[in-house]
Amino acid sequence: MIQPAIIDFDVFRDEGLHADAHARLAELREASPPVVWTPRNGGHWVVFDREALETVLTDTDRFSSSRLSVSPDAPSVPMIPLSLDPPAHAPYRNLLLSHLGPKEVRKLEPFVRAWAERLIAPLASRTSCEFIGDVAAPLPVSVFMDMMGLPLERRDEFRGYALTAISSGDDAARGAAHQQIVMALAQLIGERRASPKDDLISALVFDEIDGRPLADHELMSICFLLFLAGLDTVTNAMAFGMRHLAGDPDLQARIRADRSQIPAMVERLLKLYTFVNTVRVATGDTELAGTPVKAGDALMCVLWTGSVAQEGARHMAFGFGPHTCLGMHLARLELKALYETWLDTIGSVALAPDQTFAMHGGNVMGLKRLDLVLS
Ligand code: HEM
């Protein structure tokens, strides 16, 4: 066993993360052993090493998903299937896969594309935009709200709750945002039970698990997770990806000349800018990469360092192991539709000069704004 190394790292408030999340993580990884302890947010491990990440994310007996935030005081709302370990996890995962698998998602393509066109078309006549407010935030949220049957007029309000619930360093603010989401979903579930529509919540109301319908608390938990998992992640992927594209005119020329390169570009950008830090908790005293870990210790898995560890290796943007993202087919479709529609509509794009890139940390890291010059 080796003596645990300690760093002073607050994943919510670290100034380096707020200035440039990936550069800061690179700096920390460079200076730290594979697994280090930080006393911040109640004290937790930070896992940087690809092999250690694979172990934590696949060895569900030793590392449980039951705790979703490093902070012990964080509101703990159960999220099915994310916070379940095997064997309880699989039936719910299979149920959701029947709605979010590749075949189901392919059916959504025309409607995702229509949203992309609707949001990007107004930019054709403009010379600049703030990409997150204009496209990256409303596009996935609109798709998602439609798919779930949430009222579109409350789009910005719901996105605000999701953002606070994931990224705020203030436990009380996170708790209040959770409450707002639960209230909105409870109302919607009640409405759909009484009068079903053609949306995902109505379908879930009639789904069965082990031969019985989902109980109200299960339905709420699933919807709550979909809400948090599906709103802000795609926005961040779009923002990081577009920032890269805007800074790389050669890449713009290449995908314009050959659109079949877009899916590979999407994967490359997800790898380069992986932005989720996911959490596990040790089920007993154990060791990881030679470091002693105690029962109940939380571990923050920095997926970005896992993604960029080896050139040829599969990225970890969507996680690794049994909880690998169930929304990845939808996310990929949205990203592809974004870039294709962008090429159809916008000539070329560049980064507005002199901007600093403010970011937020937390379980899901993201850019706050992105100013672009269009021509
Ligand atoms: C680019 C966009 C996205 C990224 C980067 C992303 C990332 C992730 C990651 C890293 C995990 C694994 C977390 C863990 O192991 O603890 C995950 C799980 C999950 N994601 Fe995503 N996600 C994205 C979009 C979506 C969307 C659009 C949806 C919903 C439609 C979604 C639904 C889920 C669900 C339900 C899980 C839990 C899976 C399970 O526990 O078996 N995600 N996501």
C-alpha cells in the first residue's frame, strides 16, 4: 500500500476549472498519482488513471453507484437506473433501452433535424451569435421536452433547474432545484396517467417491470434522471465541440468537403472534451491503484483523463461499464444534426476575438457562453 497523496481540489469552486476545465484537469493529473484525496466537499478520492477508472466503473461489488454526489450533504434523490447496482439495475436499464435504443432513436431523426433547422436558420442573416443561448441550450432541451411531453413554454425555466441541480456548489440551491423538478414531474405524471399522449412519460406509465406496472416513486425517479441526464449534457457537448470547430478552419473545410467525416469528428470531440465527473462509493475497505480506500469513501471519476489517456482507446465521455449512457444514441443524433444543419446554413465560423471562456465545474462541467463570428 502507498501513502495517500492529498490535493486541495474543489470540483465545484476550483478557479482553475472555471477558467479552463480540461487544462486544469491535465495539470492536476500531471502533478498527482493515479488516485488522490481532497479534503473539499466532505473529503473524497479523485481518480485520474484509466485503469483505475475502468476498475471503479466495472467492479460494482466494490464500488457502488448509490451515492451520486461527492458532497455528503447533497440532496440524495434516488435516480433509477443510475443509482442502482446490479442485479437491481438491469431490468430498469432494459426497459429504458427499449425507448432509447438505436432503432427508436432513428425514428426521431426528422424531428431532431427540424429543431436544428428552426434554431439555426435565423443565424443565416447574422454576423455573430452567442452559440449557447442561441443554439446549444435550446436545441437539446427542445428535443427533450417534446420527447418527454414537457411544456415547451417552460423550457428555459426547466433548463435552469437542471443546471443548478447538477452544477451549483450550494447544497441548498441544489435541493431547491430538485424540489422544483420533482413538483413539475409529479404534475406531468398525474396528467399522463389520467390522459396519455404520444410521449415518453405516457409510454413509461404503461411500461411493466417483472410483470407489474412501475410504481409512482419508480416512475418519478426515472423521469427525474432523464430530466437531469438529458438536458445539460448535450448542450455542453455542442458548446465544446463548436468552440473547437470555430477555432479550426481546416476541420471546417474537411467536413464541408466530406460530410461522412462528421460522425468520426463527433466522437473525436467527445473524447477531447469529455466533461462528466461521475461518483462511486466504496462498499468496504479496499485498495485502488495501491492506495487504501475505506468503506463509505466517495470517489470522483474524472472521465476526461480516462478518455484522453490513450490515442486508440475508446473514449469515456459516455462512461464505461454497466451504467454507460443510455442517451448516447440520441446525443449522437443531435450532434450530427447540429453540424450538418450548421454546414447547410452558415458559411464559416470563427471564435469572437478577446473572449475568455468561463466554465462551471461539478459533476457535469461546461462552458457558460461562446461568442462566435459568422460569415
Ligand atoms: C453528450 C451527451 C451526454 C453525455 C456526455 C452523457 C454522459 C453520461 C455518462 C458519463 C453516464 C454514466 C454515469 C455513471 O456511470 O455514473 C451517463 C448515464 C446515463 N445517461 Fe447520459 N449523457 C449524455 C446524454 C444523455 C441523454 C440525452 C440522455 C437521455 C435521453 C441520457 C440518459 C442517461 C441515463 C438514463 C443514464 C444512466 C444509465 C444507467 O445507469 O444504466 N444521457 N450519461
